[in-house]
Amino acid sequence: MKKSLVIAALLLACSITGWSQAKKPTIMVVPSDSFCERNGYVQQVNAMGASSTVADYSRAMKENSDIRTLVSAMGDFMAKNDFPIQSLEQELKRLQTEDAELAMMTGKSGGEINETPLERLRRSAKADIILDLDYEVHRVGPRKQVSFNLQAIDAYSSKLISGNTGVSSDASAPMTTLLEECVLSFKDNFLSDLQHYFDDLFANGREISVTLLCYDNCPIDFEEEFEVNGESYELAEIIEAWMADNTVEGRFSTQAKSANRIRFNQVRIPLYARNMNGRDVAIDAEAFVRPLVRMLKKKPYSLVVGSSPRGLGDVWITIGDK
Amino acid sequence: MDILNRNNMKRVSLIALTLLLSISAVTLNAQNNRDRKKSFQSWDNYEITTEKVGVDGTKFVKVWGFAKNVDAAVMQAKKNAVHACIFRGLPGSETAMATPAICPNPNTLEANNDYFQNFFAAGGPWLAYVNMTTDGVPSGTDRRQVKGGYKVGIYVQVMYDNLKRKLEADGIARKLSSGF
């Protein structure tokens, strides 16, 4: 009887551990800017009088079948590793459909869906890990050779997770064969680097960025002083102390600090935290700052505070307005 | 009489010196033999090169093995190829990038000694992850008679992805998606 109780307790513990799964980062293959520029997949953008070119991913995916081959080959091996990648092409299509549907959507009483310009801007294709892909075809006499460059980049910290460069064999084989050879060549090295990145994530926490901004209608700024334990501290100092208490081993860097803006980067947050029902759940940047937001709403600060996530690893906190 | 004694002394010293030199040469030779034997016995003593990018999920390598006869050396070479994929990783070549080890942690072998003893046993599970691509017994420069046996080089196709899945399923290697 005692033995069966122990086994039951162990099974329960295992299942509880099983529920606590960290949030899975999304991965997307994106053609590099230099590839788009070289092949003319760019569009002119006029922003406040200044003209610039930006990559036209939609055209690149539609018109270049080689990119599709590479994405398919990479998608295949990632899916085999239980890590399906997001399709940039499908995501762009989804956004287009979403735009059209939102424009047409009206309620029964004639109401329209609210969307601020910022919300519209943020409704773009994005992933937590970007696989920046570039390749070039070289002619070696009658033969072809493909040189490739694949970088895996953490979208929030802009840190390089994996860099792979190399060349295929020179052959008169079809381009598809050479491109697949490239993918097979870097596949295991890339997966190993990704594994290393995830191991670091589990050991030291997720790396995020937190930005605090001050609206102009806010009665105070980050230099305002408040009394804590009988001592007077600037709000910025109080927030820094909160960060030190809540990050993994107090790891974070204050990248910028001024009266109206504070930015923390290299913030290492735990993968799990207790939710309001006392249950351990996986958290992201927004869930991590929720206690800070609640603290700033309470006395003695009594601020109007809003938080808006910019993906799994980046969050903006605004004071003075939401 | 004095001259005779002096000559005897010289002869004795010469014999002693010759003996001393011979003993140290024998000891040095024995030491070299022991070192060589030890290095041949060490599992880390093998050469492996990536020949080209293998078809999906496989690695195409040239690997060397040493044993008393050719058949045993071929078997050892196959085993070395699987060993390299698990613990050492495969070096890159002109057209193929290096392949990292499936278990890069240096303590994996020690921590799972029983598992690997069974895995690499004669006729053990390791055999399912290797295909020999050289037809017949290696010849020419790929078959060298060395002191104590043969050193042979063979071309081998390792079922790298299958091997990785097996080690992941057995809890030896970590899955990419584990924890998520």
C-alpha cells in the first residue's frame, strides 16, 4: 500500500513537471537583405521625405523558386526535430487576408474593429528566431557551385545564435540538388548551435529586453523621488532594484537611463513563474513585467501604467497612459 | 703489472658502459612499444575524414581501423565511425561542413558506461547505424600491414539521423524540442 502511494506521488510529480513547458520560440526563414538587393526584390519606401529601399519578401518568395526549395528543405529537417518553422510566405498571405477582413468587419449595430496605427504596424510577420538566408550561384566553367550563408539571430537581443557558411560541390547537377546539398551540409552544425542556445536558455533563463517610456501627460518622470524604507530614491533606482530582485541571478544591463526612458537589455528571466492561481506557468517578457506594472499602479506610486509585448522577448512599459 | 691492471680496468669500464647503453636502449624500446600498444588500444586513436555530403540523414566518411586481422580491422573501423558520430564529431572537408558530436558532453561516456558497453558490444545495436560502402576487402594503400596486425581504411555511410534519434529515445542525447 505504502509502495503504491509512493509510486502514485512520483507519477503526480512527473505529470506536474510535464505541464510546465517553456514557451516555444517561433522560427522563420527570411531571405537576407543582401540577397533581395542583389536580385532586385526590393521596393522603394518614402518615409517622411527620405527615400529608402526595403526588402520585398513577398515578391522574393513568389518569384524565386530556389528560396522555396531552401525553405522546404529546412522546414523538413526542423519538423523532424519537432520544431516546425513558420512559413514567411503563408504568414504574409495571412496578414493580407487579415487586413482585408478587418477592413470589412462590422458589428450588428454597425461598430468597427478598433486598431491604433501602432497595433497595425505591429501586425507584421515576425518570429523569435530569424534564420537569415543568403546564397549565390557561381559558374565554374560549365559547372555550377552554390555558396551559402545562414545566420540564426535572436530577434530580441540581435545576438547571433549560429553562423554557417560554405560551398556546395561544383557540378552540372540541377540547382535543386545543389541547394539541398547546401542544406544537408550545414544542417547538423546548425541544429547543434540551436541546441546550445536552448541549453543556455534553460540554464540561465530567457534573454529579453524591457523598455520603460514616459508619456508627456504623465505627472512624473523616472527621476521623481519616492520614499522607500525611510530613504528617498529615484523611480529609476526603484525599478532597477526590482529588476535585480526578479531576474535570474540579478542579471540585466541598464542600456539607457534618462528622465523619460529606461531600457534594460540582456535581462535574464526565469522560464516559469507562479500565476494568480498559484500554478507554475511558462512566462514571456510581458508576463515577467506584470508584477512590476502592478507595483507601479499601487501606492505610493499610483501611476497609470500600460505594457505592450513586442513578441516573446521584448516588452514596452508606458507610464502616464496606456 | 700496473699497465696490465690499468688495461683490465679500461676493459671493465667499456663493458659496463656497453651494458648500460644496451639496457637503456632495450628499456626505451620497451617503453616505445608499450606507448604504441597503449595508443593502439585507446579508442580515441583512429582517423576519420568526411568524404562528401551524404544523402539526407547520413554521413559519408572514410575511417580507419586497426586489429590483428583484416576482417577485425574492418569491423573496428565501422565501430570507430559510429563512435566518432557520437563522441568526437566529424571533421569538415572542402565541400562538407564539420558535423558536431551527437553527445558533445565529455562525461557522457563515463556517465552511461553500462549503456555504451552494451551498445558497442559485438553484434550490438551500433551495427544498425552503419553501412559499408567499400565492396570487398580493402586493398592497396587502404590495407596496411603494421606491427601487430592490419590497419585498414574503409568508406562508410553512417545513418547519423537514425543514430541520433535512437540516443534521444534512450535518454542519452537531448532532443532539440525537450523542455518546450
